[in-house]
Amino acid sequence: AQSVTQLGSHVSVSEGALVLLRCNYSSSVPPYLFWYVQYPNQGLQLLLKYTTGATLVKGINGFEAEFKKSETSFHLTKPSAHMSDAAEYFCAVSDRVSSASKIIFGSGTRLSIRP
Amino acid sequence: GAGVSQSPSNKVTEKGKDVELRCDPISGHTALYWYRQSLGQGLEFLIYFQGNSAPDKSGLPSDRFSAERTGGSVSTLTIQRTQQEDSAVYLCAGGQGNYGYTFGSGTRLTVV
């Protein structure tokens, strides 16, 4: 069974500071990993994904995440936070076994940006 | 269509009534998922459809919940005899393979 743990339900950083949102996963098979962002009163938008190949994945809006198999982690980072980054962020995992497997989401991390 | 469309966007219903939530996925997407997001909670998997295979219903919380997908396209999630704890945003997502999914904007259901 797969699971995702997001450490910290709420993270607050100053504008211009580093953003680090933590995600650890559990999977019995090599996983596909995702980060989704949900802006207030909007649906979920895919930020980035890891499937195969390079373990450092770059996404939209300057975000990136690194797949670390030894640590079973897929932390999301951005070097310099912007006010528009304030949103809810969800880490997710699915397996590679079948052609379409359900994606399991973490409980989310709400990112606030201080002026 | 250009994106996943869900209707209605908002639904207020009385406790005990049945409701139907609709999802129009992107044309060609073989997989369709339903999730539920309660206030301050993460996304709870409900059900998914993949092509002509039997749907994975393992996430449906009770037998009051059911879903169907007609012709491999439009899907309807039905909640019978709604309860207040059913109040949530119901999200539909479509995709192909394990490459991430496109979500609709959701239906906000309020049971009063």
C-alpha cells in the first residue's frame, strides 16, 4: 500500500526566502511522484512530476523537487518566495504497476508568505 | 473540451435528499477519478474508472455513494440520502497513464 506524509500542515516564510515543503512517501514499488498546487477557491493544478530519469525535477513557477530514493522523500523547494505562491500544496504518489493507478494524496501544506 | 468540466459548481441540498454530480472529462482521457476534499482536509480517493475495466470502488465511504461512467466519457457521482458529513468539495480528474491528472474545479456540496 502506498502513502504520503507531508510534514507541517502550515508553513510560513518571508517574501524572498527559501520555500521548503517536505514530503515522504511509502511505496512497495517504484513510485511516480507529484506535487499539486491549489490556489484559493480553485481546482488542483499539476506543479511537477517525477516518473523516470533525472531525479531533480523542475516545475512551473520556479519550483523544483528532488526524488531521493534512499530517504523516500520528494521535497518541494523554491529559492525565493513570492506573494503569489501562497496556496495549498499537495504531494502525491502512484505506482507504476498498472496503466492507470489511483493517486494517493498527502494531507496538504498551506504555504503563507509574509511581506 | 479544453478542460475537465464539473457541474454544478455549488449544490445545497437538504439532509436525506439524493444528489447527482457530473463530470465531463477531457476527450480521449481514458482514466477518470473522483476525490473528496473536506474542509481543511486532504484529498480522499473515492473511485476511478479506466477504460472498459471494472471501476475501483475501494474509496467509496458507504453504499449511499455510487458512480457510473457512460460511454467512457461523462461520469456521474450519486449520493443517496445525503448526510451532513457528506458536505465537501467533490473533485473529478482525468488523465492517461501515470503522468499526472487534470482536475476540474469541483462541486461544493453543502448538506443542510
